[in-house]
Amino acid sequence: MTDTDHDLLLKIAAGDELAMEDFYNQYHMVVYRFSLKRMSEPSDAAEVLNQVMLEVWHTAHRFEGRSKVQTWLLGITNHKVIDSLRKINRHEGDKIPENLTGDNDKTPFDLVSLSEHSEFIKRCLAKLSDHHKQVVHLAFFEGLAYREISKIVDCPEGTVKTRMFHAKEALKKCLRLLIS
């Protein structure tokens, strides 16, 4: 947590619209990307983003500073995504960006190989349970520590570690089968 983040939340709690605008500008892509990975549809992710920012506006005073602001924010986002998925009764797999790395220095052969590997990874991720997808996404795509993930998904850190272990094992097994 940076002082700036905490200060922004204090100002938002006091009704400062400019602070809310700054907060939005700083975090909207984090919330949107997180939502899009779970929701698949850009319009659904945008709706979750709106709901999350409205929730921040109304509940900024509840932030206690026991975690990073981003952890708190992704916890809200996670709950809004789950609510939205329940509402629309859709449970699709996570999507992986087509391009995880810069392709500026890649040859056409490299691009084809990267595309094939990316497709294998997508297929294997799609086979994971929702709990496993969630911890993989938070750890690898959001760069969060197990402690932060445990707060977001509201379960013990040991459970997060166990889910990650089983997710990695399932991914290894799936990738071995697809690549061989």
C-alpha cells in the first residue's frame, strides 16, 4: 500500500470526486483485465468495472489498511464477477491474451510456434476448475502473492498454495499429453 493509494481512499471516503477520478485512472485497467479474464465478454467486464468503482465510491471508508489497496480492490472485483456470473448464469473458461510477449523480434516460424504453445496453454487452462483458474490468474497474470490471493478469494493461504500446486500439476499433465 502506498501513501498515495491510502490518501486517495481517504479523500474518496470524504466525497472527493477528483480523488475518485484519480483512483479510477490508476486502477481501471487492473479491474477490467481481471474481470475480462473471468467474464470473457468485454461488455460484461466493463459492467463489472462500473459496479466495482461504484462500490469503491460508497465503501472507501471501510478500507482498514490491513492489505494493499490493489488486494482490497481485487477482492471487491472478485465478488462482483461472481455475482455477475451467477446473474447471467454463465461459467466460461478464462481467456488468455493472444500475445503474452512482444513479437517485435520474432520470425514467422517463432510466431507460429508461439501461437501453437499459446493454444496448448489455453486448452489446458480451460480444463482447470474455477478455483484453480482463479489462483493461477491472480498469481501469474496479476502478480499477487499467496497471502494477497487468500484475502481476495477469502480462504486460508494454505488452501491457496494447495490449489496452486494442484493447478500446476494438472497443467503439466495436460501439456505433456498435448505436446507429445
